[in-house]
Amino acid sequence: MDFDSAADDLYGLEPAEFVAARNSFVTRAKEAGDKALAKELGSLRKPTTTGWALNLLARAEPENLDRLLDLGAALRSAQQALRGDELRSLTIRRAALLSELTDSAVAAAKDRAHQLPESVLREIGQTLSAALADPDIGDDLRRGRMLGAVSYSGFGPATLASVPEPPTPTEDTIRGADEQARGEAHSRVTDAETTVGQTNSELNGAIERAEKATRRVEELRDELSRAETESRFADSARRSAEQAAERATAELAQARHLAAEFDA
């Protein structure tokens, strides 16, 4: 075990796990007889939530962090040489990359069941901006052993304060944007009208089918009522026929009995 491997392991842990893991490393160093290493490890400080999120980012997105630091070098060079067009282009890339890296930090924390608060997101953006301006901060960030948020307090070109603003839109640009917005608005109205028409047509069809089904139910109820009435009449006729048959059978038996007596 050496200092760098132990430190890398520690700063990859969640803040709540840091102290116990650090104490374990210190104990192992003492048991190995390395008091100097034990002292160095014991002096390591627990990172804040922002520091932990930045360290996660360094481990999850090393290539994008390299892109950020390369972009910082390009910005400083363009600013020192007063290359305005290049500065404007790089500034646009800067905003996009800062947003992408912040989103990556959020996703990495979410994968570990942590929701980063807005204050932490602001500090992440602040630290990434500082890494753009100061290569030493960038190197610290790349190592993935951040303790917390860092802000850049230097002066001169590294502040990026003199990056020219994008050119002011001309009247033609504004007019073109207005016409485009108007066209998009009319297109949305047309789409909405088409959708409403289709929806109304479907609604009318559904109402017609429901009314037809209601009428059919009423017809079936009438047919059922007639069938039940006919069934009752048929049952009554059957019972009357059975009673008549029973009387006829009794009369036949009586007649046969009388005829037998006369024959005797």
C-alpha cells in the first residue's frame, strides 16, 4: 500500500464512508510499521458533497475533463492574442461543455442514489470554470482528489473577463427571426386545428356508435320481454294441456270400467 493508491481509493468513496476507510488505512500503515505513511493518511480531509461529486466526475468523465482543460488553454491563448472570432467560438463551446459536465456529475451521483442540490450544482459549475482559468486547479480536478468547491481569484487573461460579447443582432437578423417565429406560430396553429378536427371526427364517430349500441340494447330488451311473455303463455298452455290430458285419461278409465260391467 502506498499513499497515492490509498488516497485514490478514499476520494472515490462517499463522504459518509470516508472517515472509517481512512482510519482503516491508517491502522494498516501502522501495523506495517510505516509511521510516516500513517501520518500522511491521517491528515487527509473528508470531502464535501461538492468535492465528492467532482471526484466522481473525474473518474466517470476523464476524457471530457481533458477536453475542458484543453479548451481552457485555447481560451487563454486566444484572449492573449486578441483573436475575437476565435474567442466567441470557444466561449460557446465553453458554455456547452460546462453544462454537459455538470449534467454528467448529476447522473453519476444519481447512479449512487444521491440527488445533488442546486447549491452543489452551482459550486460544481464554479469549480469547472476555475479549472478552465487556472491550469493548476485543472490538474487537481483531473487527479480526482477535490475537497470541495474552488473559485478562481487571479487577475489578467486567466479571468476570461475580456471575452468579447457576441455581435449585436442587426435589424435584418431581428426581422428574419420575427418572420421565422411567425411562420412557426402559424404552423403550430395549423397543426392544432388539424388535430382538433381529427379529434372531433373521432368523438362524433364514438357518439354515433354509442347511440347505435343503446338502440340495439333497447331492441334486445324488447325482444327479451316478448320472449318471456310468450314463454309464460306457453307454460300456461302446457299446464292446461297436461290437466286436460289427465282428465281425459281418468274419463277413459271410468268408461272402460262401465263397459266391462255391462259385458259381464
